[in-house]
Amino acid sequence: MAAGRKSTGKKTAGKRKPAGGNKTAGRGRTTRSGAGAPPRPGWLATILDSITEGVFTVDRDWNITYFNRAAEEITGIERGEALGRKCFEVFRASVCEQGCYLRRTLESGEPGLGQAAYIVNARGERLPISISTAVLRDERGRPVGGVETFRNLSVVETLRQELAQRYTFHDIVSKNARMQQMLSILPRVALSDATVLVSGASGTGKELVARAIHDLSRRRQGPLVTVNCAALPDNLLESELFGHAAGAFTDARQEYPGRFLQADGGTIFLDEIGEMSPALQAKLLRVLQERVVEPLGSTRSRPVDVRVIAATNRDLGRLVKGGRFRQDLFFRLNVVNLHLPPLRERREDIPLLVEHFIARFNRLQGREVVRMAPEALAILMEHDFPGNVRELQNIVEHAFVLSSGDILLPEHLPEPLRPPSRPAGPGPVAERASLRDIEAAVIRSTLERCGNNRQRTARELGIHPTTLWRKMKKLSIG
């Protein structure tokens, strides 16, 4: 106590409390000072100012009545400036207009835990936050306002983005072990001029691989020309590939150089090469062997410097055995073979790809969708995806069209994937169950793909075998 200041409390001589606490006369019990007593005035504010989560309270008219120190630091808005103002004026959050979590809590009486959103701080920066909400009640249990706590997830978001970048290679997104092995050799493949054959089912991303090879190659300053060999009949495809002279056929009023000459100095990507007829295969073989093209109706061959990348969703080896594809052309194309597994064989990529497509459609559509609900993600984890990554992209886009909020729900999925009826509400328990289902589905599919070899399964999932064993025991996976 400072000198010269009077004490406001009263002291009674001979009745000072011992340091160990108060003793109740005749009972022989010692009660520690303050034990079981409510916090002294001012304690609550001190406690709330000492935590790292932002806390604010509002009255029934949405006026801010309390604003702790962490709320000041996260938002960049001083307490005095926030108190008395409407909460939506202070936070400018992504959910304020579309579906305020605190409003939902006050209407339902149920607390909300760990909801994702964004706020804009005083410097105009967009910050990801996690929100929890509860109702404030008076002594009689009547609601008098609400409390919201929020955590700055900027560091978590940065780590998530770094993790996504770790599994993203020139717009190819995967954490699957086979895909990662293929991606690891892609730079070396790109630096050579070898012809590449990319195989895999439709929608697996073969054109993305071709583009990555081109972008990493010494030809990246040159053009990348794409031709779908299944889109045109033979006579038009030959003209499209090799060009034609003026007057070579009806309506050929002027010379057309063709795609090979257009790709001179760069790369030509021949998609669906397995659909090319044997006659056209022979002409393509000559181009690959002699590096010259001869346009239709012309007697003059023209040299061309082009790298060839071909792709197919068919088994060319089987087509060769059946006499439907030239063996010599197959050998010319199959110098480096890169195979892309279907999405059903790399289910661990589904959550990563969903995040990737959400970020893409947010940019394209100016939206602020935060995530896909675990229940919706669990549905996708069980889907076989005959259309592979392209189908998943279309599903996410469909959900964007139907959703008006910041979370993609099961009812936003295409009709065949929607559950028969919407659950009463996600809530924390349902969310945990859904995440458990997702984890179990990934482990089961990886085990099946690895022939129930746990060492290999753990290696593909990027976890220790002991961790895999514990997870399998916890999830009752035999």
C-alpha cells in the first residue's frame, strides 16, 4: 500500500486471520481462504484477459458488452472502440450475413463448438478463425445475451497451405505413394526429350501430367498443342495433325500447317491415342522416326522439332496383341510410361482434392466457402468415382451452386449421392463419428490395395506401423 493512503478496510485487534486459513471454532476443521467461494470482483476480467482466445459478449440487441485483450490483438480493434457497437460492425465476419453462429445459438439455446469462419481485421487482412458460442442467462435462467470465443487460425492455415503445397505439383494434387513416386521422377523425365506415354482411366489428370512435363522442360517457351484423337474422324484427324495444301480436298481453299507444325519447338499432346486407326498410326510412326511431316496434297516434306506426349485410357499392350494397334508405334510411344491410378485406389487424396477444388472455386466465384462438412466428405469417401478426379471436381462445383453458406453439406451433393434424409444436426458427436468413418474408410481401402500387408499400408499412409496397429484396433478393423 502506498504511503499516505488510508486503508478502506477495517481491522479488529487480535483477530487477524492466520496465514494458513480460517478455523471454525469447536469443529477443528481448517478451510483455505477463498476455497469454494465465487471469484472476487475483477478476477473474471483478469482471467479472460490472460487467455489467448478472443472473448466478447453481447446483449439481446447485439451490442458488445465485453471485449477481452486477445480480442483486441486478433481484430486490431481497441476495447473502447468495440464496446457498445454492434458485433457485426466490429468483426465483418464471413458468417455475419449468411448465418451468424451466435444468432443460431441464441435461437436454439444450444452451444456451438469449433465452427470455422473468417473475419477482416482493422488492417483489412482476412483471418481464419474458429468460433464457439453459448447463451448468457441471468439468475432465473432467462437469456440476456450471448458469449463468443474465437481463436486465430492463421498459423494453422499457413501450416495447412504448406502441407497442401507439399502434395501439390503443377496443379496435380496427391499424397498417394504411387502418385508421389511418379511425380518424383517427373522433373527428370521433363528434362529429357524422350517420348512419353501417359496411361490411366478417363478423368485421372493425364493432361495435367503432360502440361507439367512441358512446363518443366527446355521447350517451356514453345507451344503446348493438344489434340484429342478420338474427337475427329480419320480424314479430318490426318489433316488436323499434318496439315494440308491449298486445294488438297473440297473446301481446302488455303494451306493449313497442321498441329505438328504449330507445335514446332514445343510439345504436342496426343490424347486418346488408342482410338487412332491403323492407317493413321503408320503416318504417325513416320513422323516419330524421321521427324518430318507431309501435309495432305503436298509432295514436300517439312522437318519438325517437337516432343510427343501421348495418352490413353486403354491397354495398348492388349490392343497390340489383338492387332488393333501397331507394335512398332507402341514401342516408339512407350519410351517412358507414366501410369495414373484411378481415384478409387487413392482415396486418401479425396479430402486433399476437395480442399483444392474449394480453393479454386472460391477464387473463380468470389466465394468464401470454408470447408465441406464431415458428413458430406464421408459420403465421398465411400463413392467409387467412375469419372475419377474430373467427377470429384464436378461434384464440388455442383455443391457450390446449391450452397449459399460457407460449408458444403450433404444436401448440396448431386442427387444420387445425397442421403435419404438430413440428420437432425451435425453437432460435435456426429462430426467425430464422421471423421472416424473417413479414417476407417481410408485405412480399409489402403489395406485392400496393399493385399492386407500392414507394413506396406503404413508406408503408403505415411505413418508408423505401430500407429497403424493402434488405429486399426481403435476402429475395429480386423
